[in-house]
Amino acid sequence: MVDREDPDRPDELLVEGLLVGMCGTDVEIIRDGFGWLPPGRDRIVPFHESLGRVLTAPPGSGFAAGDLVAGVVRRPDPEPCPACAVDAWDFCRNGKYTERGIKELDGYGMQRWTVPPKFAIKLDPTLGDAGVLTEPASVVAKAWAQAEAVAARSHLPVRSALITGAGPIGLLAALLGVQRGLEVHVVDRVTDGRKPDLVTTLGATYYSDLSKVTADVDVAIECTGVAQLIWECARRASVTVLAGLTGDHDPVPLDPSVFDGMVLGNKTIVGTVNAGLPDYTAAAEALSEASRPWLHGLITRRVPLDRFTDALQKEEDDVKVVVDLVQR
């Protein structure tokens, strides 16, 4: 931890950092050295899942002191590519984008941070600490947007969904599926504890074994990166959205009938990462509509800033671990 002067950027929001969320990407950056340092620097401020309260805002920005906000992670590349030129930086084509806390830009792990108004998301003030879920919720909002776009062009009525993985991404994907009025099936390897309870409280169905899911599913959102689950989702669903990374590059057996079924059934696999402004807006709306006790049930552990590395160690029944930036 280091002391720094408060940033002086009068055209940006000055925000009091409240919470940051720890995810697998942060673990890889802090523990394993993943990521890209800012040019000419030997360190980067980590964390990209943010929650803060506006201290000052420039006139005409649409924000005011006291607003609860989350910061957008990615910034468009400077050239820009065709996607970044239309503010679709989540589809950047040349890889020259930057990201707070990940790629060349300091993250939100600060007690004071600034953000241009364009890259701040105003949140329902009643969300409280659950606002820190905005960034992961934006990832699944994009996943659902991609699934629905593919389903629409192939005239597929979406009635049911399979979610593999009951971590924060999987549970938020299930939330957005239930909010759409779908029949939602969630698979995770744990057999009891918080995760099954969170799923059933949503009104979805929980399984600890994928083979026990006998229902037909239209859309699958795969959140684990486990190769066998990816292929099983592709076998079962008309549209599969991949939202997890494998981290394992060893070859895995593949039944060629999976590809035959995709061709004959007009099935689609889509990969997704990060999110654009429409997805952040959709995420903020979804969180605003959700049960507050359910959302707060996702936050299973709070770690103080001076012991933030404690959050790197996963504990049994952890879902979302957050770092508290406020001095108590």
C-alpha cells in the first residue's frame, strides 16, 4: 500500500472508493503477474470491479455529489478500430484497448479515484454494497444480449436456459435468466451450502451433476471454462455463450457428433468478455430490480484494505469476496 496525492482532473468525477471485488483475473495479476503495466511504470493499481460514491462532479456531467457509481473497465483504442470508433470497445479488433486495473491503466483499488462521466455508471442508491456487482453483472448482461441476438436471427423462442458454474458470474447469469421469465437450470459441483440455496431462492433449479439435467434447454451460458462442460452445452443448447476461460491447454477428447449436431441443428457457440455501455446499463437495471437480500448473499466475505491479499485465498463457500477501501 502506498500514499498518493488525490488526482486533480477537474473534467472527471472525483469518487470515494468504497469496495472493490476480487475475481480470478485479479488473482492472476497480483499473484502470477498477468496483465500489462502502464507505460514507463513498474507497478499498477489493481482491481476492476468497483463501487464508489461521487465527491465532486463537473457541471453538466449528469452526476452529483453523493451518487453511487461503478466505473467502466475498458477504454477504446486510440486509432480507433471500427468497433472502438462507435464506442463498442468490448469488440475491439486490434487489441490496443486499455483496461483499468488490467491493461496499462491503474485500477479502482484506491480510496480516491477519478473517472470521466462517460465511463461512470450511476446506480440505484438503495443497492448499497451490492453495487460492487455491477461489473460482473455487465459481463452476463452482454452474454444474454449475444444469446438473444443469435436466437432472434434463427427464429428461436428462448424459454429455458442452462447455466454451468455457480460462482458470481453463473449466479448473476441465472438472475438475469429468471428476470426474463425463463426456466433456469444451474449446475455446479458443490452439493450443499450457500450456492444451492442462492439458486433455489431465485426460483431456479440446482444440480450438482449435469447428467441429472433432463430438461430441454434453448440457451446455455458456460461460466467454468471446463472443456467437457463446453462440449456438453454445445450438444444440448441451440445457443451456447462461453463466459469462462479454461486455464488448461491440455488436449481433451471430442465426440465428432457434437459438430454434426451443430451443423444439422444450426447451433451456435459465441465467446464473450468484458462489456460495453449498454451492458453496464442493463446490469445496473437488473441489479436495481433484484432482491436486496439475495444480492447481498453473494457477498460472502469482506477483507480490509490493509489485508487485501487475504482475499486471494479462496475459502469454502466463498462466492464474491470484496475488499473494503474505507478506513474503519
